[in-house]
Amino acid sequence: MKKKALWCAVLAYCLWATPLFAAETIKIGVAGAHSGDLASYGIPSLNAAKVVIADVNAKGGILGHQLELVSQDDQCKPELATNAATKLISDKVAVVMGHICSGPTKATLPLYTEARMVSMSPSATTPSLTEGGNNPYFFRTIANDKAQARLTSDFILNGLKAKKVAYLHDNGEYGKGFVDGNRLMLEKAGVETVLFEAVTPDAVDFSAVVRKLRRAKPDLLVFGGYQPTASKLLQQMRRDRVTTPMLGPDGLKDDAFIKMAGKDSEGVYTSYPKDTSNLPAWKQALEGHVKMFGSAPGSFYYNAYAAVVALVNAMEKAGSTDTDKIVEALRTCPVETPLGTLTFSKTGDAAGMALSIYQIRDGKFVELEHSITLD
């Protein structure tokens, strides 16, 4: 860590005079679901960018320039995401915070790679986004599905001690990736798979798969997908008196899930970044949101806040908006964030943050004593 800090100081000293592009502001692109069914994920991330940018600008900006937010709504749909990415590239943003969902992120990365533009997602978890070295300008402030599966499968084995597990997913990059990771680890440990099936996210009637669940009699249902589908499925399960407990990925740790599923959400397990509310950076992020929006933030806000802080910090350390220098700074300069002190691997994954298991109890997410730290 000391060597990295020293390198960062040298980097900043050597590069401070590197010329910026000829613009009055440094543009920060923000892409995600700002409308539609998954806006409960995208709006908090957009708000995080607004809070960080306002704070930086109030302190004089960076590198002699004010920051400018340029947002694009992709509704978490790949076909809209490519249009959003093309627009951000044409607008000559310096960096992009986003996209939010794994499918749109995967669809846009070839465009950002061709444009040599750094992007950082607060919530896209598909492992292949960083594996293989195909996306050298991509980073994220969220654990990938393999890390989540390592945590959740261990909890299923040693916490819940489940012997028979059912898996349902929405057939998307995010959802299927989560259940695939759990199934692989659990089957190796001797846990029986009694059902593995995809569901249609937009479906109104889940009665057929609910009947299969009843017949399979699993100890646990591992669900892969987003909260709108999970809430509809869970409501139909409980209405049909299927009491199988559900465990899902970080996308279920959203107050919108509790609001939609109501009392049926009680007892659901989910993974999510460990509670870091004792950190000064976390408290600052919360205060910034309350001051600007008059309320507590939503899901993935702190991951997005951390992403914008990391991008701004990298440009400051690099003394430039040059992509190669930003990448070098991200990989070598630790940054203080609401999630903890983060560094980024050569592939773009964050190290230094921790994940925990949460359970919904009395209408609130309660952190359990089951966690891992990413390295």
C-alpha cells in the first residue's frame, strides 16, 4: 500500500502539467436506468453523481476545470444502452459512470473500448466483464457474481445447511450468472439440485413454476434476477402457500423490493456490500444526498458514489484526462470511498470492499454475521 501511495505521488508530480482537452468543463458521463421498471437502481446512481460533482465543483473543481454531468437513460435495456454509449462518446465525456445492469454494460463495452474511454459500473456483476482482458478500460465498484456466489453458497451450506436447492432465474446476464455460480459450488459440496429453470421477467402468471416448486420440496430457492420479477414470483408463491425461503443477489437489497412484495418479502436473504456506515466517507455521502434530495439514498447509491469519487481521484492523480493515465492511476492509487479504501486490479475489479448476507426482518434489511472481503 505504501509503494502504491508513493507511486501515486510521483505520478501526480510528473503529470500535473499534462494538457487537458480544450473544453471549459470536464464532462462526466452517467448512464443507467433513469426511467422504467429498474429506475430504482439507476436513479440512486445518478443522484450519487450529482452529489459528488456538486461537492467537487464547490471546492473549485479539478485540474482547473469544473465538472459537468452528462446523463443518458438506457432503462437497463441493451439496445438503448448502445445508443446511450454512442451519444456519450460523441459528447466527448472524459469518463463514464455506468452502466447499471450487466446486459447493457456488456453491450456497450466494445464501443467504449474502441473509443478508448474509461467506464466504471457500480452494479454490473457478470464475471466476464472483467475476465479475459477484453475490456481494458472497464472497472467496477461491486463484487462480481463469482464473489457473491462464494459468499451465498457458503451461507447456504454452513448457515442454512440446505440439502436440496431449487434455482430460478430470468435468463439474463446478471440473474443466470448468479444462480450458475451458486449451483456449481453447491453441487460440488453435495447439495442436490431439485429444480433449475428460467422464468419470463414480464410474466404475470408464475403458477406453473410455483407448482414445480411445491412438488420439488426444496429447502431453499436461489433466485437470480432483479427485484420486480422476484417480488411478483414471491407474492404468487406465498399466495399459493409455497413457503420455501428465497435467497437472491444484491439486486434484491432494495427498499422497492420490500414495498412491492410487502409482508411476503419477510425472511428473504440477499447479499450486498457490508455495512460501512461508521466510515467518514459513508457519512459524508449520506449527508450529501439528504442535503440535495431531502431523503436517504436508494440501492447502489454508495457504490455509485464510490465510482465517481474513484474516477475523479484518478484524473486528479494523473493530472490529465488522458485515458492511459487515468487507467494507471486507478490501478495504482488507493482511494477512500464510502465502501472503504479501494484499489483496482489489472482486470478492473475492486479490492478492499466486503460483502455480507442480509435478511428482511420486520420490513427492514438486517445484516447477518456472515461476510467476505474481496482481494
